[in-house]
Amino acid sequence: MASISQPPESILKQNLTLPYFAPEPLSELPLVYQRDHLFPYTSYGSTQSTPSQRQFELLVLENAAVRVSICPELGGRVMSYLDKSTGKELLFSNPVVKPTRILPIWGFISGGIEFNFPIAHSPTSIARVGHTTGSTQTADGNYHYVRVGEREARTGMEWVVELGLCGDHPALIQRTALRNPSSKAHPWMMWTNCAVPSTPHTEFIFPSGKTLCHNSQLTEIQWPSAECNWEKNIHEMTGFFWQSSRDYSFGVYHHDTDSGLIHLADPKQVPGKKLWTYGHGTDSEWAKESTDGLLSYSEIQSGPLCDQGQKPLFPPGVEMRFEEYWLPARRRDDFNALELPTLDLPIWSKQEPWLGYKHSPWQSAWEAFIAGKGKLPDNARSRIPTGLDLESSLRTNKSADAKEALALWLIGQQRHNEALDLLLPLKHSSAQRLVGLILWKTRNETKQALKHLRRGPMHDPVAVTELDQLLEQLHLHGERATLLHAARPHRLIVERQAQLALIQGKPEQTLKILTNTIWPREHQRYVRSDLWNQACQLLGNNWPVPNSLGEDSLASFGAYWSDEKASI
């Protein structure tokens, strides 16, 4: 096998300009002790309604059969997979970049092929990840590849996906490597999420057999029950997980365009098969949240776990490697009698395919700080990569900002008492908030916690909401009313006002607040729906939750939250 060379001319760099709807952070505070948020990542509370034109750098792989475009600035996703023989795009290639409110950072974008580790969806799907390119000669021709990946900021675990083309074969080769170089076991999942166009003429081609069906109910069906292998027959947002399958393939075929996409993998390595669709009922509007408002899409997914309710521990020192393939389908018959491609792929050395900790710039700033080559990062009091070993460097720095940053890092290590000792002498509002949260969430010392949360940053709706939740627990509803009345307008505050009305025995007021407010769509968050149902129960009626509340009706399932356990 020839040695890897510099990127050949067939791996091109191109620029793509797209309308970009910038996401806006929910808060500048560190969102610790909150199941709905994934510290140390930023959570987004809204997206600008007017886009700007933003240029993205693409790495383009091309041979005689296909052209593949990859964007390191968007989590390393595959933006386009073009079948050159037909001129047809095989993916849902989104014409906009428009983050929407989906877990875990509430900044999900749709389109292309997305790589999600150690949680779905990837917390870096709208961030730059590391990348490298290369080429080697094989018996099947030149093998050109792009590698994308990073060290995950929360845990320090690493992922790399190698995307390659071999000779003139049309298969997009995906080789994945995962490892945990840290000293602790961490919960994980790994799913490759491929967005495809969705029309009434779309057929989903998956193995027959036992399938977990997740929509407004959680049921087990025999695929393809009720002809649900056709998009037109699915009327609500639904996820399907194949519980056991010896089949190597699945995919999608569009009968209106005579094109489709096939996925192939050894089920011993990659048993996970998932289909997600918003359906062709009223839920289809949800798909348009992250598009230009006209287009819809579905997702076909693969992974080494069987469903997204599984989140096992990844042991320290362990590596996992597997490969899979994507292929164009030019006829429906292409799905018959499929076999794994037998291509002469280069064998990774012990040092491959790891990227040498290439990752987002904010982690690089912390590495420079550790090495004594950079100052304490400006956002140290709100955002700190808990997967990096920062303790020694932060203890050496005697500034108040370093103490608060160290406390955050210790919280990430579950060393709450040590964090508390560092924070107690600090008087500024952000430190007082953290003291209150530690006392409340880890010690249940609610009265002591209240003193500190009252001194927190009351300009921030997250801090106000936290204080209000503790006041509710202590039955201090008069103080709640004063607090919420004085708070600046925000949907989190309005939700708490609706909840307070319910506690005060005013369910009609709760319903009025909920119906008179314009809410964003938020996937798998049910605060407003729960308030609606509680108010209706008190009133003795059974009014359905209105779509205007902006929450879906999925049954409880999945391990998409930050508390390291599934919700089943």
C-alpha cells in the first residue's frame, strides 16, 4: 500500500454561500443542573427571522460516478451527494442554514448527512470540527478521503468519520472511529443521520419484522404495518427503530424522480436502523422550521446501537471502529439482492484516523492556557470544556474568574462540595447563583439556597426561572408574583406566570396566558402542554392541546437529555 500523500487535485476546496439564520443564545449563564441543556455547550433560545448571506468552505470528493461535498464548519456534515450519471441529488440538500429548537442544544439544522456522538443530535452540528484530507493508491484505484471529527468538549471522548471514494465506484464510504481517552466511563450513542427528500411518492425500504414505533404512542409493530413504508401513509411525526435485523441494507426510493439512496453495513458492526418522518399530516409543518418554509424531509439513520433509548457507558481506554456505505439507487430493483461492496480500502495504522485533537477554536484557547501560551479565555466563567484536564492550570491562576471557572469544571466532574468551597467567598451575582444551585440540587438545602439565588443575576430569565422554581417548592407564592411581575418579558417568564396562576387556583387564567402568547416550536419539551392539561383537568374538561403551544405530542422515549439516562 502506498503511503498517504498530500491532498490530490481531485479533492477540491470550494465555497458555498447560503442564507444563514443566526441562532441567539438562550442565556450567557452556564446552564448547569438543567436536564434540558448540555453544559458546557451554548443553548439557543431563538433564531433570527432575517437571514444574512454566509460563505461556507466545502471539501469536495469526486470521481467519474459521484460528487460529495463536506462542510467542516457545520459539524463535518455531508452537504451533497450527487449521482453524476443522472444529475440527481441523493440527499435533502437544504438551501438554507436555519437552526431550530431541537435537543440537546436547541440549535439543530436539517439536511445532508450528520454525525452524532456521544448524543443525538450532535452539539457541534453548527460548529466547526477538525478535518484532514488524503489519498492513497489501492488495487481498486485511488482512494481519496476527508476525515472530520473532534474531541467532545463535555466528556473528552473523540470521534472521527472518514468519508472516501475508491476508484470510480459510486459508493460513499464511511469509516467511523470512536474512543474514550479519559479516565472515566461516559454515556454515549452514535447515530449517522441522513436527510432525504420527502414526498407522497417516497417509499421507505427497510427489513420486514419487529419494529419499535414512536409517535404519540410507543408501540411495537410488524413492518410494514398499514403500508407505513410509504410516506403518504404516515400522518404524524414518527420514529421507527428495527429491534433485531440480520439485513445489511435499508434505504429510500422516490418514485416521482426515479432515484433513491441505499445504506449498507454489516449488522454485526452497525445493527441500528432508524427512520424518522414528520409525516403528511399537520406535523409536516415541523419539518419546515429548519428549511425555507416550503420543503419537507425525512431521515434514515444508522448506528452501532439498536435504538435511541439506549445510552450505555463507553469504558475508558476503549476504541470502536466500523464501516458503512451509501450508494445511489437508480431503479427500484437496485434494492434487490444487495451485498456489501468489496473494495480494497487502506488499513488504518495505530495512529489513524485520529486528528490530533483538531477541534473548535474555543477549545484551542483553553489548550493554549494549559500550555502557558495564552490567557484565561474571556468566557471562562460561563463556558469551560469539562472534558479537558484543567484543574492544575486553573488552581495556579489566582484570579476570581479562574476560581469560578474551576468551580464550573469541578461541577462537570460531579465534585460539587469542592466547587462550593471555591464559590462561597465570591460575591458577584453569577457565583451566588451557582452557590444556590449547588445547595439546592446536590444537598437539598433549600432555605440556604434561596438566600443565594435571590442574589443571582436577575436580569437573566434563566436565573429568574430557577429562583421562581425554588420559591414554588417552598410555597412562597407571594414573592413569586412580585418576582415574575418585575422580570423582563421572556417566554420562560410567561410559562412561570401561567404555572403560578394554576397554583393560585386560576386555571382559566393559565389557559388565557397560554392561548394569548405566541410560542416557538420546541421539539420534545412539554412544559406548556403539561400546564394546559393540568388546567383542563381542574376545569373538568378534556380540551386537546392546541398546536399554537408549539410542542409536539410524542410519547416519552429516548435518551436525548443531559442527565445521562433514558426517558422511557
